[in-house]
Amino acid sequence: QVQLVESGGGLVQPGGSLRLSCAASGFTFSAFAMYWYRQTPGQEREWVATISSGGASTNYNDSVKGRFTISRNNARNLLYLQMNSLKAEDTAVYYCYGANYWGQGTQVTVSL
């Protein structure tokens, strides 16, 4: 069955960095564009970034442009989100999405 498993979340101070990973299985990972979303309590899930199936094309929400980088390793079925210069407003549960499936999410908290 399809599985998307995020990891790498945690507590970080403002200005710090984290790298999220999403391990994919159960489908042909290299055939699908992949996405990162995030959600805070009481808010709708927000799109963060997209990467094309081959990895050549990326797009970002304006709120993270220049700070976050989405990438993928199709040989290892892994999706990444490198997050730098983190701000308190980046605090959220981060989800990977692809092939019409969601991961379970990983919590990112940016606080002193």
C-alpha cells in the first residue's frame, strides 16, 4: 500500500534550520510531482512547495521563497524540505503529499 512517512521535525530557535524528509513507498515515486503542505490549529492546510517528478522544476509559496528548498532523490524514494531562517510563523505540522496520498505529518515548532 502507499505510504508517505515524514520525519525531521522538532523544536528550533528563530533563525535556525531543519530538514524534513518524506519516505515514499507503494507507488512509482519518480512518476509523480510531490508537494509539501503545512497546517496550524484552526487553519486550512497551506501549500508550501512543489517539485516536478524529475526534480527539475520547483515552486514555492511566497512566504517561504528564498528560505525553503524542496528536493527529491528518486533513487531512494525520498522527498526533502530544507528550511532555513525559520520564523515563529513557520510553526505548523508539515505534510508531504503525492499520488493523492498524504503523510501523517511532522511537527515543526519555531520558538525561543
